Amino acid sequence: MGNPVWELLTQRRRDFGATPAITFIGAARTELSSTSLENAVAKLAGALREEWSLESGDRIAAYLPWHWQRVVWSLAAWSLGLTLDIEGAPAASVITVCGPDEISKVIEAGCLEPVVVSLHPFGLPIVDLPSGCIDAASVIQLQPDSFYSEPVPGNTPGLIHGGQEYCLSELIKEANLRIAALGLAQSDRLLISKPQDADLAGWLLPPLAPLLEVGSVVLIDGPFDRSAVVAQEGVTTFWAGP
């Protein structure tokens, strides 16, 4: 028994360590190499296991914004065998994670101590958080870059989206189907603009495409000139949802 997502991530790092895996263009530009992505996922997975005491089978209520941090949280959760319940009920989850703009929303949903993800380009801690909120970066930065992975079966639930549950094997299969439909290969650089919340592929392609033999992914959040981004980033394929 292996650990399908973590194994894909480590294989990506071994094959393409210094090569960009994720580029995020929003208020600032952040690029994670394959090695940097694995390190970020390792630190977060370690924090989820050691600091927040999550175990395989546990659930995270996820109110994560369109950002490179969403990629890291997805991969860390799946490497531990955790389920991301997209905008799920906090009462049914071990922790609730959100971005700064979603704090009031999760508090209204019943979460008393939300874990808030920093959107700083370098993932630095958030200052002046409301009382009761937990700064994710302050916890994560204390973790080592290495992560000891434990076996996670492919039939472990990994995502609840639109009321439907998907196991890890299904997530990988669905991502592969979308990659095949786009005709993507290792030489491609895929540009993805912010998708609709109801679009499952928006939760699959950003974290999984670079792990499934696609060159890299560029995520954009904002009214950018697409042609300028394509030229600047060397984009070969564009996806913007249905």
C-alpha cells in the first residue's frame, strides 16, 4: 500500500526539482519549483499531523481562496489521507481553514477558531488577526521541510465538492481525464484563470496537473491581459472552465 499523492509529488521533485511547478499571478507573482512545492506541502502536512493532530479519515472544512496556497493545502491534505470538505459545516470537521476574506463567513457558519491562511507572496504570518483566529503560517513555519509519509489507500476520501464525495483514486482519474481532453504533455504550460466555485476541475487541475506529467501550471487572479500573460509566462494552453 502506498501513498498516491505524496508519491506523485516526490517523483515530480526527483524528475524536475528546479523546474517551476506552480506560478501564481495576483497582487504579486509567486513561483514554486517542484522542490519548493514539495517542501511547502511537507511542512503543512507535518503541521496538520503534529500540531493539529489530524489523522487519515479526518475532515477539513475548506474555505480556501483562489491562490497557490490552495494547491499546497490540497496536496498536504491528500498526502495525509484527509478530506477537504469544500465550504462544509465546521461542526463536521476537525478544523476549518480559510483565507483572510473568508473569516466572517466561517464564523457565521459556526467556527470559533478558524485557521487562517496567509496570502503573502512568501507565506509570511498575518498581522492583526481577529481574536480567536489561528495564523496558519506561524504554526507551519516551525515544521521541518521533510515529511514521513504513511500508507494512504487510494479509496480514502479526499474531497467533498457539491455534496459529492471523491476518493483519492477518483480525483487522480478525473484529473487525468481532463488533462487528456486538453491534450497536455510535459512540454506544456497550462494557464488557468479563476474558475467558478462549482467547477470541480478548479480543485483538480492546479494541484494535480503538474504531478501528472504536465509541464507546469500558471494561475491568475485578476483582470489581466491574457495575451500579455501568455507571452510573459510561455503559456501553451489555456483553460477557463466550461
